[in-house]
Amino acid sequence: MGIAVFLTHEARDREIIEVFFDRDWWRLTFETEPHGLIGAGTGLGPISCSGGFKGNLGYTLKESGCLDGSHAVLNNTGVIILGAV
């Protein structure tokens, strides 16, 4: 079993973030629990700001066995989630 990796440069955009916390969508689409997004809301990056750093980057990891090589597109956001082959 491998690891599926998703990287985004839109981790501060609410429409993108919501996909990774939508329990109903993940259960219906992949029969698994949502896994969140590292950097959600503030992003990760090299931009210095009050209290730390910010940017637009975000990532998440998921065991690919639960995705079974499948894919899904959430049309409202254009987010495509691919399972590892």
C-alpha cells in the first residue's frame, strides 16, 4: 500500500479547504474519513508575517489503498483527487 499525496498552492482558499474536511463527501465518494489539509487557512510558505510565516502552499497525505486507483472531481472547485495507481 502506498501513499497518495496532494499538493496545492491554494491552501488559503475556502473552497479548496472545505473539500479536505467534508466528511459526507469523503464517505460517499471513497468510503473513508476526510483527512484535512496541512496549511489550511494560512498556507505554508516563506512569507514573513506577524506571528510566523504564511504562503499559499498546503499538502495532505492519505494511504492510497483506500482510494483504490479511483479519482473524483469536485466540480464546484475544480479539485481533482486521484488515487495512486
